[in-house]
Amino acid sequence: MPKPRIALQIGITGHRSNKIADEHRAAVDQALRALYAMIGDSIAAIARETQGGVYSNAVPLIRIVSALADGTDRMAVAAAPGGWQIEAILPMPRAEYARDFLASNASDGSDHEFEHLLARAISVTELPLLPGLDVRDDAGRAQHYQALGTFLIRQIDLLVAVWDGRQAAGPGGTAAVIARAFAESRPVFWIDPGNPAQLRHIVALDTAAHDEHRWQNVDASLIDRILRAILMPPALPVSSHDEHHGAHGSEPSPATTPRTELPSYFGMSWPKPMRWPFAYNLLRRLAGAGRWSWPIKYPGYDDLGKSWDSFFSAVADARGVSDFNDRVRSILLPRSIWADALAWRHGHIYRSAYVSIFLLAGLSVPIGLCYLFFLESAAILDIKAGFVLVELFIISAVVIVVRRGVRMHWHALWLETRELSELLRLGRSLAYIGALRDFVAAPQPASLETFASWYVRAAFREIGLPSAVLDATYMKRVLRAALTTEIQEQRAYHTANARNLEKIHHMLHRKGDACFAATMYMLLIYLAAWATDHFVLAAHAAEHEAAGASHGLFHGLLEHYLKPIVSIAAAGLPALGAALSGIRAQGDFEGFAQRSTATQRELMEIERLIGALLSAPDQITLKSTTDALLAAALAMAEDVSAWHQLYVSKRLTLPA
């Protein structure tokens, strides 16, 4: 499974040229370069510590995310080191944006410089014109710049601002962008054009129009702490030898140590056909909830590499996305199918393990009592010892399976790889509209984070933004692709999954009840036979020799055959029924079926919402598209989260 690549997005905001005095421009440029140097040094140090461990050996990917406006944006791009990349986000289609430069009294040659910067950018994302607003009107232009600020903050890890510290003159101004970044817990580094030599990190914004902001001086150690908080995976509890401890619902230790290696499953090979973990497959087949196959096989990597082709084809005609398709195909697809393959493997092993140990524990009881058939034998002690050995072998197998499952972390590996697979897959359509970070947001300060969410965010950072005009035509293609290749398929999956889980639940329930009912019938049969022997046949034996002979035969059958059968059944059938109940409780098939049904209903509502948008193109906007796709992704992610919460406490343990 691929390791993530170190990636960092640095957002730029600030004043245009007319607000930066000529005598301060060189000092602002120097401050930007000094800040970039500290960031670069810190990234290099993190890379030396983590590459080959939690990160791949690929060169760190650092991107400047900018609107390329005259002034701060272009100064920040010009100051960037040569190996850094540029991502451009334009507040409106590029032709309108270029006219805005000229209308704003930009410097001579600004349009040529703009085209040069666009050619240099690895991606140019053009936000659509907002309906009912004229970009040549001051109010309309301000609304477009406000939308730009909102979109930009959603794409970045930290913000660099060249700002005089004053309150915003309008909704799209520098101060408004800084306020949004601060509200969303993005670190903000502040360069005051009146005092550019003093690099500042904002710790509190004054919103009372006094311009008395709180800040701290920026140095290399501060930069390093901030970048490590962004880039490093969640730490491990010191006392735990289990790399998954604390990530699945248990209380973490207060003392932690930095994670230097990825979980063990990153070193595993592609799943091979499995012969031993067949119990869960057999259970599904007996319940009519799946087909029987042996050995159990998972599709090959190359076959699954084509599984997203229909989605890529659906968006391929959208202008400018062919390169982005390649990026998603090379970054998101392999990680998703690897995680899914590993989740399939560990899921089958874990579920077959708990099915097996409950059944074996239940079967050990009647097997251990089979010596009752040989009570009259002279070798009864030897026979008893033989059955004890068989029972000991069964119980030992149960203990070995449980201990191996605990030691190999089958339960934790399944939960984590399944979460990884689903989150990576659900980011697919969101990548095309710049909504990945809305889906899996960075954790708030002092909040816990799972390794899965950290890894997914690291993958999302690598992808970046598409080169596209995010207009109604583009959004329509993305919506239709998500609807037909994701939402409808998942709705059909949850419909079938709920039906199959209900079948397993009801089969286990019926068979468990049948075991207890059969026990009652066996006991009643024995009582009836005993009463017949004791009160009827024995009473007439002296009067009728023939009856006496019959009585002796019947008594012998009762003594040597029916009694041991009833004794074994009376102990074994309830044990088997308890085992089936244990499987039902461990699997919680009814609870998961209800969860799938709820998700299926949520997806039906989202289908109707997207269908309404597709039938009314004038309603398709970046916001409506983002809201719809996020609602779908969050509904499916909520299903994963609920599944995780239901299963987190169901570790593999000895049947009680």
C-alpha cells in the first residue's frame, strides 16, 4: 500500500500594489523569502525524520495557492523557491479577471505578467460568475472576491498575509480572508507592509475595530511546531505495544511518542486466495445471503485498477480535467483499492474467526459427552480419555485462534483499513470541486485523530486542484458522474446488504430457537419413554412374559441409547443455541442491517436532490453542487462511522 507524500499548501492573501509603498516592497519581498526559508528548512527536517517511515521518499510537495492578483499575490509567487509549485484560484473566469486588473489601475504590463504566471501554474481553477451579480460593479466584484477567499481557505494548510492590520473594507478584503482562516484554525503568518522586518503569527484577532491584534514573533522553532502539527501522524501511547491502541475507542495514555513507522499492513502483500477462513462465507451461504466459493479469492490489482474507469469517463469530457484524472488515478485510486483489499482480507479472517470459535465452543460440549454411549464398556476410562483429548483439542483451537487474532490485531486492522478504504473512495468526486478538506477536516486543537483520517488528509493534500472552470456545465458532469457511478451504486449495495444481513440475523435466530425447542422435545420424549417403561411395561411384566421380554428390550434401548442421546442433546443443543446467539450478538447483523437501510434512505433523498439540480441547470452552482456531494459523502461516511462504533467494542475474545 503506497505511503503518503509530504505535501503542504500555503495560501496567499494581501494588499494590491497601491497599498504597498514602493520603499517597503523590497523589505516585504525579503520577509517572504525569510518565511519561505524557515518553512523549507522545517519541511526538510521533517522529511529526513519521516521519509522511509511514515512518508514516502518522494520529494516534498510544497504549493503556493494564490489568486495571482497584482501586488501581494505576485510578490509571494516571485519569492517562492524554484522547486515549489503554483496553484492559481481565480475569483471569476480569467478574461473577466484580467479586465479587473486594468479596471483597478494595475501596473503597466500586468496582463502579460498574469498570462505568464498562469502558464507557470500547475493548475488554474476558475470560479464561476455568481448569478445576478455584475463583476464590473463594486458590490458584485466584492462578492466574487468573498467567494474566492472562502474557496481559498478551504484548500490550504496555512495562510501568509501581507496586511496593514486594519479592518476589512469589504466582504472580500484581506482582513475578511484572514478572519475566515483564523476561524477555521488555519495558522496565519502576518507581514505588515509598514514594518515587514517583523514576522508575526496571529494568536488573536481584534474584531472590535480597535486593530489591537495579538501575535507572537515568528522563528524557526515556531514554524517547526506548526508544521509538525499539520504534517505528522497522531502519536502512539508510550505504554502500548499495539500500534492500533487508542485509535478505536479505548482511552489513550496521556504519555505519547511520535509515530515513526506506518501500521503493519503497509508492508503486506496483495491478498492471496484463502482456504482456512471460510466459516463466514459458509454462514452467508447457509443463510442464502451469498454464494459459496472455495478457496476465497479477491480480484487482482490490475482488475480493480479499472474499477473507476466509468467515473473517469463520465467527467473526461469536462474541459481541463484529463490531467486531473491522471492525478486522481495515480494518487487516490491505488490507495483506495489497496485499503479495500486489506480490509477484505482482515474482515474475512476476523469474522470467520468469531464464527468458528463460537461454533467450536458449542460443539465441544456434546463431543465431550459422547463417552456416555460406552458406560458398560470395560475400557470406559480409556474411551473417556479419548473424548477428553478431542474436547481439549477443540478448546485449544479456540484459544489459539483468539490469541492469534489478538496478537495479529485482526479486529483493529479490519476497522482501520475499512475506514481508510471508504474515506479514500468517497473523496473521489469531491476532488473535482475542491471540497476534499470539507469532507475530512483537520482536527481541532486538543482533539483526537485516528491514523486513518490523518492518512486520508495526507493523500488529499497531494491531489491539489483541477484546472477547470467550475461553471454549471462542469458541475453538471461531476454531479452526473457521482450520481451514476457512486451514489446509485452505493444505494443498491446498501439495499442488498441490509437484505442479506437480515437473512443471516433471522437464520441464526431461528436456528438458535430451534436448538432450545429441540432440547425441550428431547426431554419430553425421554420423560414419556421413562414413564412408559416404569409405569406401563414394568407393571405388566410379571403377568405377561411376552410383555416382560418387550419390557427388557425397551428398557435396554432406554438405558443404553436413548439416555445418552438425551443427555448429550440436553447439554449440546443449548450450547449450540448459545453459540448461534453469540455469533448473532458478535455480528450484530440486525443493527448493521438497520444502519444500511438508513443509509439507503438518505442516499435516495440525495438522489432526488441531485436529480432536481440536473433537471434545473440554472440552479447548479458551486455551492449547491458542493452541498449535494458533501451530503452524499457524509451520509456514507456516517455509515462507516456508525459501523465503526458498533464494532469497536467487539474484539475477538473467548466465548463466555
